[in-house]
Amino acid sequence: MIREDIRNIAIIAHVDHGKTTMVDCLLRQSGVFRANQEVAERVMDSNDLERERGITILSKNTAVTYKDTKINIIDTPGHADFGGEVERVLKMVNGVILVVDAFEGAMPQTKFVLRKALELNLSVIVCVNKIDRPEARPEEVVDEVLELLMDLDASDEQLDCPFIFASAKSGFAVRDLNDERKDMVPLFETILESIPAPEGDPEGPLQMLVSTIDYNEYVGRIGVGKIDRGTLKVNQDVFLVNHHDPSRRQKVRVSKLYEYDGLNKVEVNSASMGSIVALSGIADLHIGDTLCDPDTPEAIPFQKISDPTISMNFIVNDSPLAGQEGKFVTSRHLRERLYRELNTDVSLRVEDTEDTDTFKVSGRGELHLSILIETMRREGFEFAVSKAEVIYKYDERNKQLEPMEIAYVDVPEEFAGTVIQKLSLRKGELQGMSKASDGSTRLEFSIPSRGLIGFRNDFMTDTKGSGVINTEFDGYGPYKGDLAYRSQGSLIAFESGEAVPYGLFNAQDRGTLFIGPGTKVYSGMIIGQSPKAEDIELNVCKTKHLTNTRASGSDEALKLTPPKVLSLEQALEFIDTDELLEVTPESLRIRKKILDPTMRKRAMIRNKQKG
């Protein structure tokens, strides 16, 4: 049976091509909001970090009604680090809207998300967005997308997909560029015509795959998925099975059931085949679990969640300034919070280590882990983190393998040589070079994931902020050999106290400072970057001796260069393997792992002898 009253779609795209704004527009024009209701821009990006950074981190469900048909819409992340989210939610839908910027055209992440959709044989609607941009080139973008579809071996039906031209910001969509531009009706109509309605047996035994997990302090874990077969009711006894874990057979009961309506979850007593639902009451629920009829325990095949490729240690803060700014500072606080994150983020791994104050946290990339660090910091946690390191594997011949990436770099032509040189030093191999649509040079590199750790900071400096880099995980390859992360050393505070202008004035000639006057420092804290390879120790708390001829007021005449204040991402990229980043709700401080200078020198000598 086909349920014509439902369509299930996901909106997929490269980062910043307008997915979330598109969902906003569909919500507004379907009458979800009252005429006088104040609604924030990008209403689906509900968490503060998503709003500030303008990126979607977690996939989110919503639903609109058009001509008596319920359209369930899933807004997905476009960033490579959150690709795990995209892979999972596509199992819930019958089709996708691929949003492509009318100026930028098909980008690396467009290829990644489209490949996932084609592999699952989903119907595609291509929406060329931002056609009202002055430099828009919609016809050329259509050709680029068709080329991409052919490169990805799309079927004849998929190549014959409809193209829609739109501006989500201005609130219109058209089938032809010459049509009148007034509202989103052409897109709604295309969804009804081109996206297949869910098909299955509403009378058969229940079968539902859990594709995402939400978490709520009051009801615990909430499973979200599409009912593939049968009907699910509140208080129904169901069986929990898993395709990848045959031993998982558990009898459970559904205590609450919800469907989506606009931005809200609405409680319902039952839902049948084709509906996307959320359910609670099952404590030990995981992504990939199938809820089924106890008499017919059949698991739905499910793509395994990709393994993490990068890890860092989260450590209880033990610096001389520890505990002064954070609310949650103990190992118990840190452990509870990290394990709680696993309730919603299934791409994350948390492991205890031999040291009770240290936890190994693994994720899909630097951004993935930095979002977690920033979230915890805002919640009042204080801790330290080590430099990100890649996770190695070994093949059957015990040869070391490491995660590889394809890096797509768009830079103005004059910077191409510098970027090629820098990436080559980081074991990158140039795979291709072409002209991008805006006249810049597009470089394609195969590079180990560790070669990209700490690269973005240098890259933005080298390209004067005009370069764009996108990466895509490319499996594991043979270990490429040792590489140095940083060619420059650190400026290290020699004693504890408060930085004063006189001390900083003398220090600024030795390199780039990260701190200004009045900053609390301690011995072993990093206060800047040295232009030379070795570390330099400085005393920035040193005041000028008073004499009969000089007054201390002459300090005011000293000209200080403004310090370079590092963001969280920049600090994570800057730290070396013998350093830590101290994270508190108010401060980011970089420090040496070993604070005592004598002990540090001894450790360096030991490491050289080992090496």
C-alpha cells in the first residue's frame, strides 16, 4: 500500500548553501507560524553555537502540511565532521532536495551528500538557491550538477531529476528562470510530484528502524525513526533487535509516542507505516536498533556508524590557576558530562584511561571535538585538552595505516604555489589542479588527516583570509612517515604573577604575544609564539627599577603591539604535542604539560635519547 498523505524528505547541501534558510522559508509559507509571530532567522539552528557559527551541527526534524499532505522535513548538517548525521537520517526518507548555491555551484560536500543519497537510491530534486545574488550563474550550475550526477553513476531516473530555481531568503521558487517570482508553491508542488510516497504494509507486523537519538532530562533517550511496516501504539510491547548485534534481543514497552508538527513534537496514541515518529520509555535504545513485533523479530539492515578518526585527551585542570573560574572542575564532573554526551552524539567515543583524571575522547574531526569543548565551557566546565592526534589502524600484515583525506583548496592564483609547498611538507600529494568558477585556482590533494591538524591557521595567514579549504574522509592508507606539526617555538612565562607593560614591551621583540597587560600568568604558561624553532622563556612580570631620575609613570609611554588573541580553534591548532590547552568558562590558556622548567628540560633530553 502507498500512503499518499505523507512525503518524507531530507534537505542536503554543502555547508552554507542555504539548507536551514530553505527550511525556514517552507515553514513560514506553510502557515506554521502566526502572521504576527516573531521568529528568529534559521529557526532550525536551535543551539547557540549553531546560531553563532551559522552551521548546522545536529540533524533536526520538522513537518509542514501542504494540500492535505504531510511533508516531514529533515534539515541535515553540511560540514564533513558531521557527515555521520547525514548518513543515518537518509534511511528515514524517500527523497532529497539537493540545495546548490547559484554562484559557488557544486562543491566537495555537495558531492559527498549526493553520493550518499544516490547509493540509497533516493529521488532527487535539485534546488539552485540564491539566484538573486548579483553574480549568480544558475545555467552553468545546472550543467555542473548534471556532470556531478554522471560522475557518481546516477541512474537514468536520477539523471532526469527536476531542477528548481529559488531564493530561500527572498521566499520564492520557480521552475523556469523566466517565471514570475512570488512564493515557494513550485517547490511544494515538485515535492508532491517527484518524491515517492512511503510504501509498505500498514497491516503487517511492526518494523521500525531507530535512525537518530535525542535526549531529554525528563524522559531520557528519545528514539527517532520511520515506521517501515505495521502500526506502533503507546504501551505496546515490542522487541528490540539489531542487524549488527544478533545477541541483542530485548522486550521493551513504548511509554510515549510523538509525531512532528511544525517545530513541535505532538503526542499521539498510534502511528502507522510511513510516519516519522519519536518515542520514549526505552532506557537502553541505540541508533541502528529495530523495533519489531515480538512474533516477527526481523532487524532492518543498517549502515554502521563510521569510526572516529581523531582523538584528544580531556584532563582535569591542574594548573596554578585551576578552580578559579569554573563551576565543574573534578574528574567526576568531567566523566559524567562526557559520558552523557554519548546519549546524543553517536559518532563520539569516550574511554577511561589508566589515569583517573584523564579521558580519551575520539571524534570525526577537529571541528567535531571543538564544538564539544565550547559547549562544555559554556556550561561552566573547566578542564585541559591535549593536541588532537589521529587514530591509527593495522592491516593483516601488521603494517600501520592512517586516516586519509581528500582536501579541496580554492585560492587566488598568486597563493597557489605557497599552499602547494606547505601541504607537500605535510605529506600532501597534489592530485589535480583546475580553474574554479570565480577565477580562483582549485587544488585537490590526497593528504593524511594528521597533515591537516593545525593547518587552517597557517592557511588563512598565507592566503590573506581569501582561501577556502574543504575536506572529505578518504578511508585508511599506508603511514606516510613522520612530520613536524609546527616550525616555530613558544614564548613561555618564566615566573608567576601579573603581566605588566614593561615586561611585555621587552618580550614583544622576541615574537608574537598572546596576552596583554594585567593577564595572570604562571611559570610554564605559553604567552606567545617565537619566530625561531626553539622555545624561549621570558619574564613578563618584571617591573622597571625606580631611580631618582626615572619615574614608574614613564611606563605609560611604552608602545605595546596589540596581542594576538587566539580563538578556541586557533588555540587547538597552535598547541604542540608537549602542550595543553586550559579551557575555562572565562579563559583559554596554553601551557606546557610539564610546568617546571628543569623537569621539562630533562624530559626533552630523555625524548631525544629515545628518538
